[in-house]
Amino acid sequence: MSETSKRNISVLGPNEFTGIKLKKPANYAAGLPAVKVAVQHALKEMGVVKSFRALNQMNQKEGFDCPGCAWPDPEKPSKLGEYCENGVKALSEEATHKRVDKEFFKQYSVEELSRWSDYKIGKSGRLVAPMVLKPGSVHYEPISWGDAYQLIAEELHQLDNPDQAVFYTSGRSSNEAAFLYGLFVRAFGTNNMPDCSNMCHESSGVALSETLGIGKGSVKLEDFDKAEVVMVIGQNPGTNHPRMLSALQKCKENGGKVISINPLEEAGLIRFKNPQEFKGVFSSGAALTDIHLQVKINQDVPLLKLIMKKLLKIEKQDGGVFDHDFIKKYTQGYEDLLVDLEKYTEEELLQLCGVDDKRIIDAVNMLASKKKIIICWAMGLTQHKNGVENIKECVNLLLLKGSLGKPGAGTCPVRGHSNVQGDRTVGIMHHVSPALNKAIINTFGFNPPEKEGLDTVHAIKAMHEGDAKVFVALGGNFLSAASDTEYTAQALQNCNLTVSVSTKLNRTHLVAGKTSLILPTIGRSEVDIKNGKPRFFTVENSMGKVHRSKGLINPASDSLVSEPEIIGGIANAYFKEGHLVPWKKMSEDYDLIREKIEEVIIGFKGLSAKSKGTGFYLPNNVRDLDFSRLPNQKAQFSTCDLPEHVINNGEYLLMTIRSHDQFNTTIYGLDDRYRGIYNERRIVLMNKKDMKKESLEELDVVNLVSYYDGKERKAINFLVISYNIPPGNLASYFPETNVLVPYNHFATKSNTPISKSVIVKVEKQ
Ligand SMILES: Nc1nc2c(c(=O)[nH]1)N[C@H]1C(S)=C(S)[C@@H](COP(=O)(O)OP(=O)(O)OC[C@H]3O[C@@H](n4cnc5c(=O)[nH]c(N)nc54)[C@H](O)[C@@H]3O)O[C@H]1N2
Ligand SMILES: Nc1nc2c(c(=O)[nH]1)N[C@H]1C(S)=C(S)[C@@H](COP(=O)(O)OP(=O)(O)OC[C@H]3O[C@@H](n4cnc5c(=O)[nH]c(N)nc54)[C@H](O)[C@@H]3O)O[C@H]1N2
Ligand SMILES: [Mo]
């Protein structure tokens, strides 16, 4: 029996209902209710003075970057404040005056805490002291920073080889922290660097690299002012990137059009009442979506093929639809794409995507005459078995229209975590980059490993099978974010040591290894002072712009240590000061880290100086129409297969999505205001016809059951809500439904879990 199995932990937490209230779904986003909710959150967690001070500096040139999403700041931030309701919630979570201190852990065992909801766990407050959970123990106890580093070093030294350790990163860490972390992991000797992008935009990275030669988007914020059409596919900006609505509003004011493709009619895409404008709050707001295509889950490829087929038809009749000069000069594979489109009839594609024919024709007519098109997308495209092909099909459309490398046009994968893109740029990845390795050898003199590392799903498997024994996380909540919660729980519990560098308590701290460490760190909004001097760090936004961020509120505790210094502490203890890299010195002086980033990472020359103000753009070959690193130096058209699902009678395709009141696994509150669902998270959205078929009434209690490879997985207690969602489709929230997502089913090539297309049955209780 393993020592952790002596701990009686509830992996999934409670599944009781919290008292649902339903209203009609909203038909606009933001406006006065958003201001009200934001103010409530801020005052409750931070109080008046702190709220005022903190919000004044968020996303301002001399202030700090919002700890929420990665949407860029405008060149001239609004004087009224450059933040949104959910940015205020993100800040309030971090800047809360509540504390999880030594007394807290003395009072509550991990067993008891594991029976709390994620909401309650998160609301306990900020972590303030390093803590250790010893083998067999159920209470975290205080440990000194020095002893914590020593403990990690000893466990790492005890491994048979470096590949028995896994180093996870969530996307909140600064470029400086991520660079130092990646450097340490490579110096230690492994590329086992799974990160949250493996569960997020990895499919975008793979698809864009293979077709356009860079795994990032090509548009800049100002392109939204010039775009003729913006397509928003599989993304819910009203909730997850609210500041994007201002960009869409501007696009509309300049005569642009918006097409949204989504199984749900998300309120944020219908209308927007801009809280930064007086008229925005008090008028009926700006209409955003011109055409909504209500696609069935994971039928975007058939829909896009149908759109392209219809465009081709007009092109053949009238011409002027495709950009033939562009296609000839910059692309490869056009003829193959035409052959591919011939393979399908319009009828079968229409049937598959489930969208109203008339609306598709409207969209096609809108696209036919336009040249400046932006396609935005997020998790609705990436988290499927064919996630990579979903995105390649979007690229096909842009290539046909020549909508790349010109103002008002391009790719816009809308990133999640505020610095997830930067972390990857500065070296957090499980792949081997020969160029990066060479630069590390030249700059630091040690040889980084040349063996491919483990990504998230493979790291879970390795820990489950006992092949990896130490798990270190720079941020995040691995247990709840990853697929297959019970399998992942066992994987973490198998480890000899789990280490979490965190700001807030979460379930990963409770469902932990035999020994577990919590290392509390300074948050984005807090002053980071060394030797009396405040330090700043840099981040990269969703559009490849690097800029500074400098916290200004007092840290939650004097004993917090910054992320770079924690990494330096671990590295120093492991190498015992006998290493080519001056870990301690570098970790204390971020200018030194930046000097090395400039030497090692392409595009960062002059980082310290250039990151001032609104910052600088990293090189982007698509913007320059340079496809020299691709086959034949051309951007690549792709032929994509149709998605395949074997769905039997009584089975449904479930998408696991975010409510309006959460940031990933952090639950801000229990209201999904835009969808009209209040005070409850255990819900499943279902089409009325399907409810009838299953003899279900509104608010009936059901279990969701998935069945893959002979294994049944069950999520207990969900309330059925009749909703405007395509027949055969369901929606429910993550992380509650992650228990249903099989760890071994993931996207081809990107290995992203199939969180948006899980086949489930609905079992009435
Ligand atoms: N407030 C807040 N902000 C956040 C986050 C948060 O949790 N809270 N998370 C951050 C992170 S890490 C990320 S990655 C982003 C996530 O941002 P989103 O991707 O917007 O988040 P999801 O809730 O997963 O929403 C997916 C959307 O895709 C749609 N969808 C699902 N399946 C399909 C499909 O097959 N086809 C199409 N066309 N649409 C589909 C859903 O209906 C939903 O509108 O947001 C970031 N910002
Ligand atoms: N079923 C399903 N699963 C999903 C998704 C889905 O749509 N459906 N989405 C996936 C996506 S897109 C993502 S990105 C992942 C998210 O996966 P993660 O990034 O692992 O999860 P988060 O919930 O964002 O992590 C929250 C924790 O981060 C810590 N934290 C916050 N700020 C900081 C900081 O500044 N420094 C440090 N060190 N720690 C900090 C806090 O302790 C907090 O509890 O989840 C994925 N999982
Ligand atoms: Mo994400």
C-alpha cells in the first residue's frame, strides 16, 4: 500500500447542488451589470483603497499586466481604466486580503479540505508560507525556504535518471521566470516540460507552424480597425476575452462585419455595452454579430468546406473571389484543395454541420467580395481529436482570400493565460529545438538534453505507471485542469514528491504525492522588491508584443519569494553552487536574466530597453509574407478529413466549457450570468428535443457517463437545463466534467485532450 493511500482524500470534492436559479439568457455583454459585479468582487476581496489603487494601474504603461487573459492593451489605454469585469475578478482573487497561513493548515487537514468545493478552497485566500506535507501525514506543516529547496534537490538526486522528473508550467509566469525554469530543467537533464498550452492552443501551434511557418497568430490589434470581416469561431470572448469586444465594436464602427460560428449563441457576441463609454452603458449597446452560424459540435470542418465550395462556385461564375496572385506567389497545394472540395456534396456537408442553409449563403456572399478577413478562434477548435485540422481549414480559407500579411487580415488564435505565449517563446516546451540548444551551449557552456520530453498527457501516463516520480509545477492546478481526473489523481499520488509554486490553494495541493511542497509566490499585481529596488518583468501578449509589467500593491506576505528566486533556490540547492550558470545571482537580478534571453532567444535583442511603454513586436514571418522555412518556401494549403465520431443512439457529444464566473479551475462565483444560470455549476445544457427523447424534464437530476476503451467514467449529479444548443450536443462546465475526458484520447499531432467532444450518455437518477 502506498503511503498516500493512507490519506483519505476526496479527489472530486463534493457534488451537492447549491441552489439553482434560472433566468432568460442575456442578449448583451458588459454594461451596468458588469460594472456592478466587478465592483462587488473588488470591494469584497480587496476593500476600497486597494481596489482603487490596483485598478488604476492595471494594463497601464507603467503598471502591471492583468493576470487574466492574454488580450493585448491598446496603444493608448483608456483613462477610464483598461480592464474588464473578469479582469477585475482575476485581480480580486490575487489581491484578496484573506490568507491561508500556518494556522489554517493546522486547523484543516488535507482530507477535510479535499471535501470542500473548488470555490470554497479558492476563496480561502493567499498562500503565505512554504509548507510541507510529509509521507503519511494529513496536515501541511511549515518548512523553511532553505529546507524546502534542499528536500527538492535530494529527491531529484535520488532519481535513476532526469527523465523521472516532470516540470509543468501554467501560463502566468513571466518571461524571466519561464526562461530560468526552462534553463534549469535542461541543465538538470530532461525536456519533460509539459505546459498548459498542451491542453489549450497546442493544436493552433502545430497547425500554424505546418501551414504558415510560425506557431502564433499574425494579426495586430489595429488590424481589427481595418478588417472587413472578422470570423469568431469556437470562442466566447464576452466571458473569456471581454476586452476583445471593444476591438470588435471598433471594427463594426468602421464598417466591418462579424460572423460567429458556435453551437451556442453567446451573449457577448450578440451585443456589447462598452463600460468605458457613457453611451455604452446607458444605451442599447453595439450589435456585434451580423451572422451567427450555429454549427454542431466539431462540425466546423464540414462547414468551412461548404463555405469554400460555395465561394469556389461564385469564383467560377463571376471571378474575383479568390486572390490568384497571392495563391500563385505565396502558396502551395491549391489544386489539391480544389480536388478535396470536389470529394463532398453540398448536401452532405450541410447535413453534417447542421447550420441553416440561408445563413451560410449570407456568410458566403459576405466573404465573396471581401479581401480583409481575420479569423479568431480558441478552445472550440483546438480541443478535438481533429483540432489541428480544424485550424488548417481556417488557414485554407485565409489563403484562398489572400487574407494574410496585409492590414486588416490574418490569423488570430486568441490565447488563454496572460503569458502562455511568452513562456513558450522563451523555452518552455517538451520538443527539442536544435537552434535553442545551440544557443544554450554557446551562452552557458552546458549541453541540453536532445531527447524529446513528455507533454501533459504523456506526463500523466508516466506518473501513473511509475516512470516519473517527481512532479514540479510552476503555477497552475494540474489535477483539475488535466483530463481524466481520477487517473490523474492516481498519477500525482504515485509520485514521491509533488511541488507547487502557487499563489492560491487548489486541489492539486490536496491530491498530492507522498511528500508535497507548497511554495507561495508573489502575484503579478504585487511589488517585487530586492535590496530596496522594485523589479519589473516582461510578458508577451496574444499578438506577439513584449512589454513590461510591474506590480504595485504590497505582497500578501513578507515571506513570499518571487518565481525566479524560487527557481534559483532549487537550482542552487541541486547544483550546490558548482555549475556554469550563476543561478542565485541571475535569479535575483532580472536584468541578468534578460541579458541572457537577448542572447539565446531570437527577436529579443534590446529587451530591457525596448520593453518600455507599450513594448515591441517579436518577428513574425507571416506579417512579412516570408514562408522560406516551409516546403518550397510556400505557405501550405491542407487537405483535411472530415471529423469522425461513432455516436450511438442515446449518446451525445459533450463540450466542457467555462462559465462566466471562473478562470479555468479558479471559481470566482456560481453565476453564469450571460447564460442565465445562477448559483449553480452542476448543470448540463440540452436541446429540448433531446430532453423529450430521453424523457427528461427541466432541472431533472442526471449523471453523465462516458465509455472509452471498455472503461466507464461517471460524473454524478447534474441538473438538466433546456437550452438553444444543436440536437445531439450537450454543454457542461469544466473542471467538474474533466472526470469524463479519457486521458488517452487526444488530438492528432498536438495531443490536446478532447475536452470539447466527449461522447457521453445521460443517465436519469
Ligand atoms: N474569465 C475568464 N477568462 C479566461 C479564462 C477563464 O476561464 N475565465 N480562461 C483563459 C484560457 S486559459 C483560455 S484557453 C481562454 C478560453 O477561451 P474560450 O475558448 O472562449 O473558452 P471556452 O469556454 O472553453 O469556450 C469555448 C467556446 O467554443 C464553443 N465551442 C465548443 N465546441 C465547439 C465546436 O466544436 N465548434 C465551434 N465552432 N465552437 C465550439 C463553446 O460554445 C464556447 O463558446 O480564455 C482565457 N480567458
Ligand atoms: N475539460 C476541460 N479541461 C480543460 C480546459 C477545458 O476547456 N475543458 N481548458 C484547458 C486550458 S485551455 C488550460 S490553459 C488549462 C489550465 O490549466 P492551469 O493553468 O494548470 O490551471 P489554472 O486553473 O489556470 O491554475 C490556477 C492556479 O494557478 C496558480 N496561480 C495563479 N497565478 C499565479 C502566479 O502568478 N504564479 C504562480 N506560480 N501560480 C499562480 C494558483 O495557485 C491557482 O490555483 O486547463 C485545461 N483544462
Ligand atoms: Mo488555456
